[in-house]
Amino acid sequence: MASSLDDALKRLDTALGMLEASVTRRLDAEKQRGDLETELQIMQDDRARLAVELEGAGERIKKLDAVTEDVQERVARAASAIQQMLSDEDH
């Protein structure tokens, strides 16, 4: 009788150990899923922020292009005026 009781207790202990391991795995999986969801949300937030920054950079590039074009035109006019003055002095 004691032997069968010992055997039953061992089986119960083994079953409880397996249940505990299963619960631990489940909790770990849930935690990992939560971590992945958090990481995904962070990445989505970063993507949105980067999109806004990219749009702003594009606008700054457009402004710089316009300023560059204006400066190039002014330099060309100044160079032309200098060449004209030098040409007038030669004559």
C-alpha cells in the first residue's frame, strides 16, 4: 500500500512539475509577445517620426535649391558686369 501511495505521489509530483514548466513556458511566450508588440509600436513611432523629418528635409532642400539658383544668377550677372567693365576699359 505504501509503495503504491509513493508511486502515486511521484506521478503527482511529476505531473505538477510538467504543469509548472508548461505555465512557465506560456508566461515566457506571453512576455515575449508583449515585448514584440512593444518593439513594433516603437518601430512604428520611429517610422512616423522619420517620415515627418524626411518631409521637413525635403522642404529645406527645395529652399536651398531656390537660394542656390538665385546666388548662381547673381554671380553670373556680376561676372558679366565685370567682364563688360574690363572690356570697356580695353577699348
